[in-house]
Amino acid sequence: MELSSETDFVSRNPDFIALGDVIAKKALERECDSADAEFNGMVADLATKIRENMGLKRLKTLSAGTGEYFTWYIHGDGDIGVVVKCVSDKPEIFKDDEVKTFVFSLALHVAAFNPYAMDRSRIDPAYIGEQEEIFRKQMEKDEKLQGKPANVLEGILKGKINKHLAEICLMDQGYVKDEKFTVAQALEDRSKKSGAKLEIAEFVYFKVGA
């Protein structure tokens, strides 16, 4: 969850922190993904008491079933929060400290690189279309590309799109612990070592103010 205030001073106020804890607990119990009237009322009451604007910006609740495992990472004073949910065909591997460490490193990766999507299949085609248009306009202004055949220009455009998608898709990004390998390759390697299939089922990235 993201609970905001106008100043860092208020964000360190014990009442502000306590309010965040209460809302987080209630949201978890109700499996909420958005603020309701009760939560907004609690925030408004504290805002009146402290005399500063504050707001409950967003909530997200994840649920774990059989064979699923959570880990999380909070950066600094709570500026960035990440939750990663992994799944395996052999849930017992999540008792292994090496697997736990690896999954935590995935949370560190998400915090560092803020992936736009899990993989290319989950990106809205409209977004890809927008990026293609941006790259086309950039290429039209590039003097080095003037007079190039259409098929060559299309190949360059495709290369630019592929590079961009590799940068924003979690599975294609260079793994934070060793960027010679993608996250997908790191998962495959960990799966082989553990003797079980390990996958990222879901992740959440929140950054204050973003």
C-alpha cells in the first residue's frame, strides 16, 4: 500500500506509521485492492489532527495457494515496496534456504529495475504500437537513415522495439546478480539445481509518488 503525506516529517510521525499498519492489516484481511470509505475516513481524520494533506494512493493484495511462495523487499524508509510470488511443482523447495535467497534476489531485481511487464505476451499491443510510432519519428529525423530501403528501415525499427521490450520485460532483463544471464535463464538454472520447476507467478512494484 502507498500512504502519502506532503512532508517527510509527517511520514515519520508515529500516528502516521500506525495508521498505515492498521490499514494494511485490514486490507489484508479483506483482500482489498482499493481504498474504501472506511480507509479514506481514517486518513481524513488523521489529516485533520495533524493538519496536513495525506492520501491513501493505492492498495494491492496478493494471495498464495498450494505450491506458491511470497517474498518481499522494502527499500530505504519505504520509498519502494516489492512483493514477488513464485510457484513450483514441488512446493517443498521453498523450505530450501538457497531457493529463499534466490527468490529474495528476484524481489531486489524488481526493486532495482521496475519491470513494466512479466514478459512480452503481457504487454498491450497498443503500447507497442505507440512505441513503434515514437521510434519511426526518431528515425525520420536521423540523417544517417535517409535514403535507406524500406525493408532495412523496418529491420532497424524491429530491432529497436525488441531492444526496448527486453529492457522493460522482467523475463528478458539482465539478472541483478549476474547481468550476463536474463531473469528467465536464472530461473531455469535455479530450477535445474533444485530439481523442480520454479516460476514467477506475479509481482507488485510500488514507488512513493510514482
